[in-house]
Amino acid sequence: MNKKIKWAILGPGKIAKKFAASLREVEDAELYAVASRSLDRATAFAENEGVCNAYGSYEEMLQDKEIDVVYVATPHVFHHEHTLLCISYGKPVLCEKPFAINQGQVEEMIAAAKEKQVFLMEAMWTPFLPHIKYLMTLLESGRYGKIKKLTADFGFDAPFDENGRLYKKSLGGGSLLDIGIYPVFLAMHSLGLPEFIEAKAVLGKTGVDEDCDITFSYPNGAKAELNSSITKNTPITAVFELEKATISIASRWHNPSTITVSTDEGSESRSFDVASFGYEYEAMHVQEMIRQGRTESTVMTFQKSLELISLLDEIRKQIGLEY
Ligand SMILES: NC(=O)c1ccc[n+]([C@@H]2O[C@H](COP(=O)([O-])OP(=O)(O)OC[C@H]3O[C@@H](n4cnc5c(N)ncnc54)[C@H](OP(=O)(O)O)[C@@H]3O)[C@@H](O)[C@H]2O)c1
């Protein structure tokens, strides 16, 4: 067996806990280290999640020569700073989505990784999930004709907390960067880049987009109608209307889920179960890339991350949201 890849977690918050659970499903992965701004928090996380080494500062952890890859799981506004910090120590990085809060930051992160020749990838986990891979084979098979329309949403009623990262502007709050990014990425992944973008949003009292509606129009006449919200529960489904079928992903579509293909002849569904939350698939991909000595993912490429952030920037421009 290959030597285990030693993972380090930077920022032991909510998603880090789920990611750690998923990593336990990856055969040749080791939960090697965790760093928090507080040693107590790092130690508690290490004890609960079975991580071997706890550090009370991010920089201290990054000095550990044993680490093979760092998972950056801090709030959006720190992705740029923390990724650059990891790269300055020569550490490969898997950085949570959104990669950063604007295109300029993403460009700097990519340039730094290229200069240091270290692996860097945005943790946009959906293209690695079995049901999304299956969806792509259906869409690309040509069997059902062209996509005419995609409708996708992601919304939940998050309790208002002016200091929480969802509502606080200085932490990159709002629905778009946190969850709207998923429908936007799905549209990009399946339909490519839109010709026209129309976006409108409700900006709440903290100045962030609490609800965001986006329409993408494509040169072939296709459309994507997307919505994200942190103030209402939405179906969290994705529906593709094609020339000869409707393909829908059941709620919550961005998690491992069920895909139904409906045609004139009837409906057929396929469900996808996974061992953990599903983050294990992106982690396995990162390990494969690192083992192959790559500095860029072959799936979630720098180009994809740049296109994604350019769409998010344009939407933010239209809704008048500046960070
Ligand atoms: N892929 C997914 O499915 C998914 C799901 C949820 C979230 N995410 C992404 O993951 C990131 C983190 O989200 P989360 O919900 O895990 O956040 P969270 O629970 O608030 O955790 C973020 C962690 O970042 C660290 N941090 C460093 N500086 C901070 C600061 N100034 N303020 C607050 N925290 C700070 C904190 O750890 P210490 O202070 O202990 O160092 C904290 O535990 C976000 O960018 C989000 O988009 C991804």
C-alpha cells in the first residue's frame, strides 16, 4: 500500500468536522494535524475527531515538515490569506469554497501556487460526487437532446445573527458566496459560460444578499434560473429540461442524492449512497493528484475556479454587493 497522505486541517469549525469524518473513509489518508487560533479548540477537535497533533496557531502547524496537504476551512474572507500562508510554507492546499471573495484574490492564490510549484485546488466537491458524475454522463450522452433549461436552488432559513459568518459582511456573508455558488457551479459545469447574466437580490440590514435570483442565458437559447437564500427554506432541487427528457436531482441535490430521468416512456430513478458526507471523493482526488506530482487538479482546474469567481463577481456587481 502507498504511504498514507498526512492531512492537516486549518480552522476547526463546522465543515472541518464533517470533512474529518469523510477523511476517515479514505483508505490511505491520515488525519495528522489540526490548527486553531486557540490550542484548547485544536486539542478538543483532535480528541473528538482522532487527529494526532493539535496546534494553537496556524503558522506553528505549517512548520511541521510531515504534513502532505492542508485543508483550509476558515470563513470565506480568510481563504486568500490562509492559502497564501500555506503556500509560503510550501504546503499543498485544498481550500474551501468560495476559493476567495473576488477574482483578484483567486488570481494571486493561483500565481503563488504556480510560483512555488505546490498543489492548489478549490474544494468545490460536487463534480467528484458519484451522482453528479452520473448526471454528466447522462447530459453528455446526447440521448436526451440539448438542455433547454436548468432550474436549481439552494436556500435555508438561517437564524439571524449579525455576528455569524452568514450575515456579517466583514466575514463575506450572504447567500451567494455561501450556497448560491452551488447552483452557479452546476450551471457552469453543465452549460458552460453564459452569454448574459441577470441578477437581483434582497440585501438585508447587514448589507449582505439574503436572497439572490440569477438568470443565465446561453448563445443556443438555453437558460438557467438559479436562486439562493439564507432567509427561506427552498426545495434544494435541480431540474434539467432537455429536448427529450427531464432530469431531476432530488433534494438536497448538491449532496449525494437521487437522479430521475423522465421521458415519454416513463421514469427511472437511481439513488447514490455514500459512506460518509461525500467529501471523501474530493479528498481521494486530491490524494491522487498529489501522488501523481501534479500542482493543479485535472477536474477542478484553475480555469474553472477563475470562471466561477468571475461569474460570482459579475453577479455581485449587479446586485450591488461589495466586500
Ligand atoms: N463544502 C461544503 O459543503 C461546505 C459546507 C459548509 C461550509 N463550507 C465552507 O467552509 C468555510 C467555513 O465554514 P464553517 O461553516 O465551517 O465556518 P465556522 O464553523 O465558522 O468555522 C470556521 C473556522 O475558521 C476559523 N477562523 C479563523 N479566523 C476566524 C475569524 N476571524 N472568525 C471566525 N472564524 C475564524 C475558526 O477556527 P479557530 O478560531 O478555532 O482557528 C472557525 O472554527 C466557509 O468558507 C464555507 O463556505 C463548505
